[in-house]
Amino acid sequence: KGAKIPPPVIENAWSKNGGKKALKTMAINELVGELIGSALKDEYDLEPIGQPSLVTSAEELAADFVPGEDLEVTIRCDVWPEIQWMESEGKDKPYLGLTGTYKRKPFNQERFDAALRDLKERYVELEPIADESQSLVMGDACKVNMVGYMATADGE
């Protein structure tokens, strides 16, 4: 209940895993994960897409980090774009009627056939043949029960 572990004890326990520097690196990674997203939203009014990442590695930051002092970090993240719609009188949805262009890639029959073959193989359902005298043809699947024996030197 509220026990406090002296820092040297923690550092000694972490000495196998990199010691004080490893603890600082872990702390920086934890804090960046917890604080950066909310700081971007609250202070800069940015909505990040995905997880922000440090430009300078946490290991490098940990080398210069002094507990109790401010830590300045540079991060990289993708953000949603700001779209400025044109004002249109009487239009409820200004994006209606917008046009765009695209360049169509040429159709590749070989890739299409390979993808279709892959789907067929992945989702195939085998059906038993009612007529046991029917011969197998190329492409049929069969289940074989077999007992194998090692041949002796004389071939038996």
C-alpha cells in the first residue's frame, strides 16, 4: 500500500536490460504513446491518423534526458486533410457534382487467371462420386489409403 522503491534498487534490477538508459527509453516511449495524441488534438487541433512516431529515436533522447527537466521531441504523423468547400447557395451538400479523373491500368489476363485459380483452390468443395467405377480424370481429387512396405534386397 503506497510502498516506495528507491531508484537504485530499480536501476539495479534493470541493469541486465540496459540499466538507467533502458528505463529512460521505456519511460519516453510510454509517455509519447500516452501524451502525444492528446497534445496534438488539444494544443494544435490536429486529428492524427494512426500512431505518431518519434523523429529522433527514444534511445537518443534518453541519452540526453535529465529527470525533472523539459523534454522536447519532434514527431511525425499523418493527419486528416482540411477540405475547404466552395460556398453554394441553395446546395445542402456542396460536394455533389464534383468531377475527377483517373487513369485506368491495362487489363492483365494472366494475373486475372492466376487470382481466379487461387480462389478456386482456396474455396473448393469436394463432392464424393456416387459411381465408384468412374475413372479419375485430370483435375480430380482423390483420397488414398495405403500401407507401405520397405522392399528387401531381392525386391520383395
